[in-house]
Amino acid sequence: MALLAPTSSLSKDSYSVSSTIRGSKLQSQHTRFRSFRGSNYSYLTIKASRESLGLTQQLKSNKLERVVETEDGSDLFEDMKHRFLSFKRQKYLENLEHYQNLAKGQSPKFLVIGCADSRVCPSTILGFQPGEAFMVRNIANLVPPFESGPSETNAALEFSVNSLEVKNILVVGHSCCGGIRALMSMNDEVDKSNFVQSWVVNAKDARLWTKIAASNLSFDQQCKHCEKESVNRSLLNLLTYPWIEEKVKKGILSIHGGYYDFVDCTFEKWTLDYKEDNLKEKNGRVSVKNHLLWS
């Protein structure tokens, strides 16, 4: 390995060196170094110069990671940490026996199908505590029909109804739903490369009924009508699952709809009135009971 000794007589700010590899064609490698007058360094090595680029890149990368963490995430996660620790002190430790029992298993009474919208968390709105409700959240709180094939939503249906044996299924729609707005804005031809359209088309019947029943209303009013109609379509779609319909028919499973209007903070709740002769008709209109408004 060639060693370089800086010379005090150099007047320029840089110099070059050449190294020869024994037994091979002479190769000239010019490596430029910055010299500093009055430096206390005695030796510089070519190895150090060759490794400096990788080291610099690593340092820059580490610095970038720290900057990203500081500028984009640290405050948010610091706040999240305090909220978690507050939950641990005020909820978890004060109800330790309950949480220890949850660690052994779950037996929720509800399956709640809600929208992924960040403004409509079912646990916050309806006060569900850990262990009370099995949650499914997707775009526009939709239940696809049985024949649509596997999805995360019907996998959750199968597990919660057949394994956890929930007694109630609650589908919760909400005001100002972007998914329903996308549904109402669609052309008749679905763009299959568009994931949102490919999903919300599960509520195409709700769109059709809305166009028939509310054609004289403004687009915004039609969307609000469809937000509720899509909940009823999902209630009917639930009955396309044989093991759900069987339990509903026997009276051991109830199906409910809900609608949260966060503009004026009201909540509507209704229960599907299962009557085989009505629900098997081609028009598939929904018969409900216990329709309540909480305001």
C-alpha cells in the first residue's frame, strides 16, 4: 500500500500521486486530495481515499434519515407515544383484569362494517370498548354479494359469524362519503384499472335505485340518498351468504343498518325485518323495523 506524506514545501492546494502494480501493465491512478496548511496529519492513505466515498454516502444517508424523522415524523409519533402511555395508565392498568381476559380470547357481540373514512371511527362514535365489536372498515362501508368471490370483507364475515358467533351485524354509512360520491360520478362502463371504481361498483344497485327515486334532486342530495340506500343494499347482500341467511332466519343473528351524519351529529339506526317472501322478490326492497333517530 502506498503511503503519502504531505510536504510543507507544496504551495498548491492539491497534488496527485501514481501507484504501480508489480507484474502488470502500468496503470496511472490520479487521486486528488485537498491539502491544508498547518495540518497535523502525518500520513494519508490511498485506501482511506478509496473508502471515503462510501463513508460519505453512508453518513449522508444517516443524516437524511434523521432529518426525515425529525421533520416529518418525530412530533407526530411523540404525541402518539403520549396518547398510548395515557391509555396504558388510565385504561389498561385500571382495567387490568379485563384486558388479561381479552388476551385469552374474544367474544364480541357485534360485527361492525364501517367506512375507512378517518372522520367516522365507529368506536369513537358509538363508544365500543376493546372486545365488544369485531371491526371491518373499507371504502364506503360496502358488503359485496356472495358471488363476487373472496375479499377481506367476506373473510371477516365468515370468521366473525361462524367462529366468533356474533349476534349482530351493523353496517354504518355516513354523510359526505367520498366512495359513494365516486359511485354516483361513474360512467356506466367501469374502469377496471381503477381500484376505487372496481370496488364501489358493488353498490351499483344503490346507484340505480337512487337515480330512479331521486332523479329530481341535486347531485349532492342524490349522494346523500345513495349513502343510505347503499347501506340497505349491503344488508340484502349479507343475505346472499348462506350461513348468514340461515342464522337470520333462525333468529340467532340480527342485521342492522346505521347512518352517521357528522354535519349535524345525528345517528339513524334500523333493523332488517327478515321476511322470506318479501326479500326473495325480484325488486329486493328492504323491510325494516325499529327505525330510530338519535340526535
